[in-house]
Amino acid sequence: MSPRKDRDRDGTTAEDDNAALALLGYRSSGLRRTLGGFHTFAAGISYLSVLTGTFQLFYFGVAFGGPAYWWSWPLVFLGQLAVALCFCELASRYPVAGSVYNWAKALGGPHIGWLGGWMMLTATMVTLAAVALAYQLTLPMIDQRFLIVEDTAVNAVLLGSALIVFATLVNAFGVRLMARINSAGVFIELIAAVVLIVLLATEVTRGPGAVLTETHGLGDGGTLGWFGAFLTASLASAYVMYGFDTASSLGEESRDPSRNAPRAILRALVATFVLGGSILLLALMAVPDLAADELSAQGLQYVVLTVLGPTAGEAVLWCVVIAITVCVLAVQAAGIRLMFAMARDNNLPAGRVLSHISPRFGTPVVPAVAIGVVGVAVLVLNVGQPQIFSVLTSIAIIMIYLAYLLVTAPQLMQRLRDRRNGQDGPQPAPGSFSLGRWGLPVNIVAVVWGAAMALNLAWPRAEVYNATGPQHWYLRWGAFLFVGAVALGGFAYYWFVQRHRTGVREEHRAPQQPPAAPR
């Protein structure tokens, strides 16, 4: 198929997009540029997935912070907005697959880039399993026939595995099919979110003041009081607002990604904040009993069914199922592009196989299968060992925050070097996204926020890492142990083995431009 000749509204063509890719050292090697602006936005917001995240961990926030945990929603948004703004600059400058990996490589060098990519890749595969697990929280509440076996842990694996297999097949058959399903699912999710907000607003029984100041006495007697409980509960909000970089990770399959990706990143994050914050607040204002035990056990599913009734409630829950489905599609799609990007640089074993793009489907098929297999394997850990699975789920979020930090920290160092040397840094292309003079303060906020939140999420709390059963020190310190093992073990392999093989593979390398003729 010949490259697209028609121009987008801003005048760019596929040749322009591929020329920008060549400046980064890569040739256009089979990925098809078929995604428009809404497809790019849909990829970002489906990873964030306001219905998936809010319905999956609402119970956790209420259980550990009370209804007033809602304040963690704007807090996390402001911190992640600083990160997103930094990413928008990079998405405009480096519109390439495997966004976080390539950004970290460009800013911090090949070693930092590899570590950032490895952390993000590992976390993505665990996140895939964690999101697929949300089927178990929703489908049996719609119909008991989805409780295929009585053991809920085994049932979760069956439902989640079926979803991952479906997502693997869709992603393997090409980005166009994935984008169509994803965009349709996102459209349904956004409409459902707005309808849910309206329906809950008609059923409110108390004002926002009664919700936003109610802590249920949680944290009383603790060292930090309710603030300590609030920091624990903030995991519920932190779980939702990440993954917006997916809008840029599909850069080599998007039209005019330098302009579309930054817009999609910001729109996805802002839409998630507004819709999710409204749903959470109105749900707490509408539930008949704010102290009901079901709030911290069954979560938003309980609120929807109780407040809206079985018919409307189940209709909303079916929309949540759709949201979970497209979220899994987006998480896997992002992981595929990341694995492909690292393999293209020969930074993973079997680089030739993992970076091969199917001529028929125009997508890396082997990474789709590999990520799907690992996702199912992680799900199997849930059988008989739910504590370990909850530890891995929490750690996946930490690793993504750390991967983001491996981008924003080198970016800040570059800004400070440029400032010290009296330079303005790389000049943005005309019309591209730039923070201008706000770049430095926003970048500082992004780094401080990322480091503080990663530490907060990793703090060895028994209620997070060893909530049930016998207490084990290795579970409570699971975040530090697991992240340390993944980071140090992976980097040791890279340093002693893979580092000596790294370099853009010949089939993906942009051709050298001939030198200019002497005048």
C-alpha cells in the first residue's frame, strides 16, 4: 500500500510523519498510519478508563479513608497533570512507539532508557492482569451465571483469561480493528458516564459538605491521624490516573502525531478527572446510608444497584463491562508498542522476532501473544494466593510511577543544564506543544510529585500488602523487594548481556542521508 497522499487539516501527509520518524533514526517499517484524532484520544482515555478504575477501587478508598477520601481525586489529578504536561512536550517532539522508553532514552541516555522501558513493560503486563480481574467484581453482580465456579479466585482467573485471550486476538489482527472496537467502547463509556452522573444527581440525599468532611473516624489514634488514612486511600485514585501516554505510544500509527498526541493526552486526563470526580461525589451523596458496610465491600456496584434499581443499575454495570474490555485492549496495545520499540533497538532477547511486523496485519503479532501469555500467568497467581496478587497489583502502579519518573527527572536535569549554560533548550517546531517559561516549575512539580507518590504507594502498610491471613514481613515490604528485584535483576541482565548487542536493527534503521554536495 502506497503512503497516504491526502493531507490532514493542518496540511501534513504520511510522508511528513515518516520523515519526522527518520530524524529519530527509524524507518517506517510496516506499522500503518490509520489512526485519526479521536482514535488517539480513545486510546489514552480507555487506558485511564474512568468507569473501570472508579468501580474497581472505590471500595478501597472508602474503607481506608472514609467518604472524604474523595479529596485524593483532585490531588492525584494535579500531580499527574504536571506529568502529563511534561509528556505533551515530549510527545510533540518524539512521536514514536514505546513513548516512555524512547523519551527516557532521548533524555537520559540508553541505560536510563532501558531501565524505564523495562519497568514500564513489566508493570504493563501485571496491570493487564489486574484490569482483567475487574470482570469478577462486576459480571457476577449482573448475573450469577457468570459465577462459573464457586471458588471466586478461580472464577476470576477464568473470566480474566477469557478477556485477555479476546484482547490478544484483536490486537494481533491489527491496529485498525483494535481502534474501531476501542473507539466504539470509549463512546459508550463516555455516554454511560454522563448518563450515570445525571441519574445519580437526581437521587442525592445529602449535600457535598456531609460527604467531603466524613472520615468515619479512620486514622484516629494513628501517628498521622486521618492524613495517614488518607495517604493509604489515595491508592484508589492513583490507580486510575495513569496510562495517558498511550495516546503517544501509537504515534507511528497515527496521523500527525506531533499535534494529535499532546491534545489527546490532556483531553483524556481532564475528561477522566471531571467525569470520575463527579461520579464519585454524586455516588456518595446519593447512597441511602453513608455508613453502610457494603460501601467498603461491594463498592460502586452496590451504590448503582441500590440507588438506581436493578434495571438501570444493571444497564450501567454492562457499560462498566464494556469499559473494562476496552481498557484491557488499550493496556495491551500500549505494552505491544513498548515491547516492539525495545526489540527494534535490540534491547530485548529475540529482538528480530519481537520487532517483526506482520505484513498481513500491520502489527507486531509476537509481542501481542507474549504479553497475553504473561498476563494470564500473572492471573493464575490469584488462585489460592490473593494476597500476593494484591501486592503485585499495587506494585505495578508503583513501577509505572517510577517509569514516569525516569522520564521527568532527566527532563528536569536537561532543563537545569540548559538554564545554567544560558540556553533555551531545544526549540519546538512551529505549532507544536511547548510549556515555554512554565516548563521548569511544572517539571519540578512533576518530579517531586512522582517521587512522593511512589514512596507513598510503596510504604509497607499491612492493610495494603498483607491485609488478610498470617502476617509476613516479605509481603509488607513486597513493594521494595519486588521493585528492587525487577529493577536490579533486569538491569544486571542488560548490563552484562544485552547492552553489548544494543542498536537499531538493520531492517528498522533509517537510511543514511547522502552528504550535501560541496559548493
